[in-house]
Amino acid sequence: MKPNLAVEYCGVKFKNPMVIASASPSKNGEYMKRCADSGAGGVIAKTFSPEPLAQKYVSPRFTVLNKKGWPHSYSNYSCEFLATYSAEEWMQEIKIAKAACDERACTLVGSISGNSKESWRELAKRMEDVGLPMLELNFGCPHPKDLGYKSGQELGNSPEAAAEVTKIVCDSVNIPVFVKLTSEAVNIVDVAGLCKASGAAGFTVVNRFSALDVDIETGRPLLHGGFAGVGGPWMRPITLKWIAKIAEAHGMPISATNGIFSWEDVIKCIMCGATTVQTCTAIMYGPKQFGEVKVFLDGVEKYLIDHNIDDINKLRGITLPQIISWDKVDRDHKAISKVIEDKCIGCGMCPNWCFYDAIKIVGKEGKKKAVIDPNKCDGCGLCPVLCPKDAIVMEGEVPVYLGDFN
């Protein structure tokens, strides 16, 4: 029997936890239909703002940092802005998308960013009137700056302002409202707490960082010449941290985003407390575009079957009680490194990673092999995690958790 993948986020049902985030893949009605066709449980429409500058794009607006690491370890560095439509045009796109999503049992979510208190209120009402079941407030976009009012990340950085806007919107509509938090808030947990008190039903955790990279020949900032947003697979550990902290502090529904590039990432987010998991970079920068959603869902389903789990909801939050505070971590037990001779090629790299002079390269039967002195090994973990042939393992009195290196 197939495991249950259906979840309920902020009181709204999703047929599975995979949600396509608010970005280029949800740029209009046609593309939101493609999102629904992918099999995703939900799609968040491209954020709409009445701000004219947010509707006019620059070119080029996407590049990649650490291209040699693609597709596993790289940075999505970009400056794409918000929906490129007037308010009337965007509502028509939402209506087209809503019909397509309803036909495919895909939950369509609205996303807004106002430029005044009144515009936040008006946009929220219009999204509700179109029939959307829930609404995301974008307090995390790294781009809107220098506008003379708080928007995107600038708004999310201000706890009191974020709470005020949350209350305005929540008081204006009867559908669940959740807040997309910025990774650069003074304290994300505190911002979440104030937004919760103002009526937020949940949170998207967490948006990209604002960043800067430059052309080494001229010193000019890349792309449009200003600060841009940066994210990528490397963000997963940061995202997991904030999911766990917000889940523990507030017990609120969480939609995870950023660093989601594999089905394993989806599982980890849910283990840390997320209900739904949003992806965008994997679709835009991955090799299969919308086909990545099926890869994710197939991987999640196989994991559940292999682990004899009949309902994905049983995984939610299992990491939280296992997080140990710094003062209580195990300082008494020690693991040491050991060479697996059949795998060792004697490359000579591991002695350079040892700061305890415990590793030597010696000749054995005409071949070079690494040898580790257990009396000198401090058990730091550097040599097993860096060995290119996985020829070093750690053994100890208690289990060792070095991860799968992905």
C-alpha cells in the first residue's frame, strides 16, 4: 500500500507536501498550470506588488556562482523582481491558474507585497475574492530597497512593522495568512512571535540572503550593478536550523524553503518541523525543470516505504527532541579514525588534514597506504569526511553521525 502523502497546512489540505515557491515558475497563469501538471501539492503565485519598479525587470538577472559545483553545490545569484502585470491583469492570471489548479487538485496560494497599509489590505481582499484558500505575505524578498518605505526584506527586518502589516492583512480577510520570513531579520524567532500574536497562521522559513558579488576585472557588481539575492543547496542547514527554532518556540505550521534540491532535503525539513516544502531553485537550475517534482515525490515515497512509514505526517518534528543544548553534548565518549586498507590508494592527502600528527603514509607490499596511530588520533573527524575514496571510517563506543556528505 502506498503511504499517505497528504498534509494539512494552516487548515488547508495539500495532496502532498511539495509546493512550488513564488518565483519564475509561477510567473503567470500558464506557468502555474505547468506547476500543477508537475504533480506538486501546491503552488504559490509569483508575488504581486503595486510598486512599478518591482514590475520592470533587468537583463540579465540570473547567474551562478561556483559553477563547477553544479548541480550539487553552487549559488543561485539573481535579481528577478515581482509579477510583471498590472493589478487587473494579475487577477486574471490568478483566475486562470485557479481553474487549472482546481482541476488538478493542486492548492493555489496567493502572495502579495504592498507599498502602503491600504495596498496590503486591498491586495489581500482581492486575493480572497478570487477564491484563493490562503495567502502568503512576502516579508523576505531581498530586492526591494531604497524605495522610501519598508518592503520585502526591509519589512521583515523590522519586527514591529512586520507585526503591524500582519495584523492589517489578517483583520482584512477570513482566509489563513502566513508570513514569509527573511533570513536577515534581527531575530527571526522574535519576528515570528510578533507576527503570530498579530494573527499569522504559519510561516514560510526562510527567504534568501541579500548579497554582493563583483566582476574581478572591473570591481563592478554583477548583473544589474547592485545587491542581489543568493541561495542554493548550501542553504539547507541554515533553513533546517530556523525551522527547528521556530517550531520549538512557537509550535506553528511551517512551510520550508531554500536549499531544497533533493528528496532527502524534503524529508529533513519535515523531520525538523515543516508541513510543506517549497522548491524553486531546483526547478530553475536543475536538469529536469518541472520534472524535478516527480523525482522528489518518488524519492519521498520510496523512503517511506523502505522505512515502513505509512503516513508522512509521522515524520514531522522527530528531530526536535533530539537536539541537544551545547552545555549537555557528550564530551566523555571518543571515536577514533581507522583506515580501510582495501580502499586506500595512498594519495597522501590525509596527513595534511591531521593536526595531531596521527597519520603517516607507509609502504605495504609495494603500495602506499595511510596508517593512523590510535593513540595519537584525537577523533576530530576531518580525515574520514575529506578522504576522496571513503577509505577512513570512525569507530567509537557510541554511534557516530557524520552524515551522507550530500
